[in-house]
Amino acid sequence: MHILGLLDRPDSGSYYLGNKEITRLSDEKLAILRNRFVGFVFQQFHLLPRMTALENVELPLIYAGKRHLKEKAAQEIEGVGLKDRMQHRPNEMSGGQQQRVAIARSLVNDPLIIFADEPTGNLDSKSKEEIINILKKLNQTGKTVVVVTHENEIAIHARRIIKMHDGKIISDQRTEDGRNVSEVVSLEDELVNTVLSSHHKTAGEIKFLDYLRQAIFAMLSHKMRSLLSILGILIGVAAVIAMLALGQGAKESIEKQLASLGSNLLVVRPGSSRLHGVAMEAGTVTRFTLQDVTDIAKLSDVVKSVSPSVSGRGQMVYGNKNWNTQVEGVGADYAVLRASEPVVGRFVTEEEVKMR
């Protein structure tokens, strides 16, 4: 039986029926068609080690949105002679048994064509014969099987042998038992469109739950790895939160200090003199008075608040303790200008300043 190829051209993403280009498909739609019409058997088996043979065979059903047909997976495993190994994991099976599971997985969606890439490359002689017999039985039931191999003893079992060298076909011959059939299985537009539309209707509804189930199963199968991954994520998130908190705290602290300096604060200081290279202290030339403060306050269009300031040193006494410190005399508006509102108590009032 021949199949007119369901192949995608890498530069266009189109699929072909014979030589006729039908439409341009996305990668997702091409994957859907491969899942429905094509089965793959790999040299390295590619079975998930955390799953049993039955669960590995069920995987294509999940991606095809046919999880409810899980009994089909059991039937395919029985068909390759592994009914008693259905609940075993890959590391509990021989190479030949693993390849049988891979074949059952490729058949579970009832594909029209099966691609086998070196299906006997890692097997002993007895297992090779078993796999070849299975593939021949599949071909006799109407499945088209394409086998890629470097072994002549495997190729002689095929009805048609195409030899290639450096990507070029050098011979194409049929064996004595090959059948010259003209029967063609055509993938009509209606069939392709039906598969694509039904996939989006059914698979889309259950895909999330199936993927969630697979994720939970994977986490439970590798508890320590999952715990370490979760712990790493928690530590990373906690570190980011801590750094953001520290940064925000430092930012607010700096903003508070800058606010105390006054972003729109103008400080007027008395002048100083320099005599014969000697710089005198501030106030030796000009000394401000309270009248100057009053006059500056009258500039209400440019000045919001004003406060005089004079400093000196004094001896502070409390009980039997004392301390020599700096004393600064200011006006009632000083707290607003310097953002120095007391947390406990209150600042001096204008009346208290006048009453000294």
C-alpha cells in the first residue's frame, strides 16, 4: 500500500497530497496531523522512565484529546505480547520489550503510516527478529511501514528497498514477494479539516487537566528533585522581596533626610571678612536682626515661611547629670521648614518665642 505523503516543507509549513499543495499550516496543526496520521518508532525508545508501559502508550492519546480511550493502549500492548509487563517501568524491561512498548505507542492512535528509525539498532538477534515480525504483521494488516536501517539483514525483510548515499537515491528495487499495487490512500481535504476541527473541540477542553495531572505525577515521582526546585524558587522569591524591601527602606530613609534639608529651602547667612589673608567668622561684617526676619516674611509671593536661627553652647543639667552641648534658638516655623515635627510632644509656638 502506498501513501501520498503528508509532509511539511521546512520553508513554507505546507502539506501535500501527492504533488498538490493544499494549504499553509502552523506548527501546531502540523503536529496535530502527525499525531493523527503518523506513528514514530525511535532507535533509543524514548520512553519516560517515571511511567509504566501502559502510561507511556497512553501519552499519544493525551495529546490527541482521547484520554477516554485508554483501553486502546492496553489492547496495543497486548498486541505486541506484553500483557504481563503492562505495569512495569522501562528500567524493569529488556531492550526488546521497551521497543515493543514504543511500537504499541506508535499504534495507539491508529496511524496510516509508521516511521521506524533503526528500530533494531540496540537489540540482540532474538529481539531483532521479534521486532521485525511485529512490523511485518503490521504491514500485512494494511499499515505502511517505513524503516530506516543500515543493516542489510533487516532490509531484506522489506518489500521495497530504497538505498541512499549522501542524501541521494542510488537504487530503488522490490523484493520477489513485493506487490505492485496501485492502491492509494489519499488524505482528502475533508479528512484533514475534520481532524483539525475535532482536535480543537475535544482536546482543548481536556488538555489542561491532562497536563496538570502529568505535572503532579512528575512531581510526586521525583519528590526530592521537586522539593529542591520548589525550595530554590522560594529562596529566589524571598531574596527578591528582601532586596526590594531593603531598597525601598533605604530610599525612604534618604528621602526623609533630604526632606529635612529642604528641597526648596534658602539659607541666608551673615557675611564674613578677610583681613590680610585671615578669614574671619560669619557675622563679623553683617549681623541679622529680628526686624530682618520680619521684612523677609513680608515677601509672601516668594517666601512661604521664615525662621531665624542663632546657635551657641550651653551646659545641660538633669538631676545629678550634665552635658555640654550645642543649643540652637529658632522660630515657630522651624519645624515645618526642616521637617522636624516631634514624634512625642509639640514644638514651640510663636507666643512662647515672644515670651522667651
